[in-house]
Amino acid sequence: MKLVQLVTALAVAAAVPSGAQTVDAPKPKPQRDPNRMICERIEELGSRLAARKVCMTAAQWAEQRRQDRDVVDRLQQSHCSGTGGEVC
């Protein structure tokens, strides 16, 4: 019985093309469409209940994030002179 199983396994292995035994290279991720619409619910500051729905393309959301990051960076890098009662 073991001989039959061995012969069967060898026959199956011989029937499989050698290229099929190799592992394929990972497929690259498909590029996401920058024009796809993304809607997010934005909560209004100062209210627990008020919110609005904002829809923009993926490219617009990326640009908005970049602009927000720039504003934060500028605020963190700005220096107050401490004269004239300025609040930092």
C-alpha cells in the first residue's frame, strides 16, 4: 500500500509544471483613485451634538491635512517677544 502512495505522489509531482511550484512575487497594491469622494462627519467645536458632513476628494483631504499640519508647525515655531502683553 505504501508503494502505491509513493508512486501516486511521484506521478502527481511530475505532472505539476516546475514553474507552478515557485512562489509568485507579491502583487503591487493598486493605486487609489485621488478623485474618489470621501465623506466625514466633523463635530462642531463647543457642542457635543452639532456636527456636519463634509465631502471632498481624497486629494482634497490630503491637501487639507497638509495645510493643517503647516498651520500647527508655524504656530509651534513662532516666538512671542513677551512685550506689550502678548499671549503666546
